[in-house]
Amino acid sequence: MPGVRLTADQRLVIERAYMAGLPQATIAALVGKHPSTISRELRRAGSFGTRSPRARTARGRGAGYRVKYSAKWSQREAARKARRPKARRLDHAPLREKVWGLLRDDWSPEQIAAMLPVLFPRDLRMRVSHETIYQSLFVQTKGELKRELTAHLRTRRQRRKAQTGGAKRVTLGITDDIRISQRPAEADDRAVPGHWEGDLLLGGVGKGAVLTLVERSSRFVLLAPLPGQHRADQARWTLNEMIATLPLELRKSITWDRGSEMAQHAKFSIESGIPIYFCDPQSPWQRGTNENTNGLLRQYWPKGADLRHLTMAECDRVALKLNTRPRKTLEWQTPGQALNQRLVASAV
């Protein structure tokens, strides 16, 4: 805003008052600014502490300040930083190519921003915020490159868009009183691996679905295709096949919504030995981990997609991508790493 920035004359007053040993509150009154403005100005200039050099020198024999405040230098730096247009972060070619490469590997901008310091701990030029990446994709990038890179975002959008709610699913066939409140407490706090959340990721009407399982503590994902009408018997058979691949310590419970595909849940529990717990009606937030994962999967299978010819190999490929990508909620571990760590810890 005009009138807010310090002028060259005000910086000269700050320099003289500061060297005279006046406190920052007094200096602020002299130039008509808030004391915090003076404090930030002195810190930017390289001065340490909150007292003037003269007061510090009287107590500390001249030790403690390595750089004196210079009005001329501070004004020059302020003018340089205010210059527009600024050089863009992604104009740095190695950084740009690394970011574009990770986007092509389906990493999100937030994952990229968090992992760059890990990948390049000593190169400060290899740093960029997730917001800068989004701005580059939505505003600065044009043409074919924009279409290619935005296709790797979770939503595949080429511009930002307000979120809208989806249609409610019809729930049929679940008559038993198996509520989520009966689920073991260890599943709620995510301390022990082996508790899963499940759902269907639907394609177009009559165009198949994907059966999704997500392990609550590690966010590890299992996927399987459900071509055709995804009836309750098909869902039970497929779920049994998925569970059969797991070690016994990962077969503790499954939480599902009240969809008709789980009408044979009692039979499944007898066959597999795994109890199924159901969310309260119209409470998808009780399976938030699975809902979030389904949102990630929409990057690969958008709403309305034809999933009738989806193969197990394709599902395994997508699951591998999700299980080997760092996740913010896991402190940037991958789900595979987190699951292995929890299994080792629980075995001790």
C-alpha cells in the first residue's frame, strides 16, 4: 500500500536515532511507524537484539553487534526487493525440470514442495512452494505443456474451481445392527495396523467399479476391479481374494458404508474371520481415510469412466503409485514405509 513503506528520509532518522541509543519505541514515534516496523527493519539490516548499539556496548563492552544499521544500504535493498517483475522460482531450469518430472510421476505439488529439501538438502535454489507450482500450472504455463502437466493433478483441472457436493448413494440390504461404535478402540486411534476402510469407486452408470481397501494406520491401498453390476456376491468373492493376500496380523477389521454391495457381509465375516463394521447412515466422514483415497484415485479413473475392462494389473499399477508416494499425514513417509514400520514395531 502507498504510504506504508519506509522512505529514505525515515531510514536516515532511524539510523541516527539507533546509533544514539534510543529505544525502538521512541524511534517509532519519531518516524510515525509502529514499533514492530522498526524492529523488522533493524533485523533485516543484520542488527541483533532489541537495544541500540550504545546501550549494548555500555553493558557488553562492544560485543554483540556485527552489522550496524545503514540507512543507505537498507534503502537500496528495499528498492531491489520491490522491483517488478521478479524472477520466477521455476525459471531456474534444474528446479523446473525436477518439478515437471515429479508431476509426470503423479506427485502432488504439496508432496513435491515438501520433498525437495530432502532430495536436495544443500542446494537452496531447489526450493519452491506448492502454491508457486499451482500458480505456474494454472496461470503461467500455456498450451500443450499445460494440458500435459495438469492431467497429472488429482482432479486434472486446468483452472481452479469451487468444490461441489456429489450425489448421495442409495443404501440397501444392510439390516444387521453392526455399527461403527462397536469397532475396537485400537482401530480408532490408528495405533495398530490391520484395520481397514473399504468402499466402491464407481465408474459410469453400468460401467463397473473398483473395490478399494485402505489400511487406517498407514494409508496402504489395495485395489481390485469389479466389472459389470458389482453385485453383493461379486463384492464378497473379490474381497475374500484381496484379504487372502494379507498376513494374519493385518486381518483385524473392515469398516464400510451401508452400500448394497455389502449385503452379504455376514457370510463374508464367517468365511474370512474378519468382522465388518458399518458407518452410521449418511456419515461418510466416519470413513474419512477411504473417502480421501477415493479422491486420489479419481485422478486415474474420473467420474463416468468405463471400468468394465479394467484389469487386476492396472489396479496393481495404480496401487503401487499411491503406496510409494510420500504423504503429508505420514510425515512424508510412503504408505509402504509406514506399514512396514508399524508391522516391525507390533512384532517386537
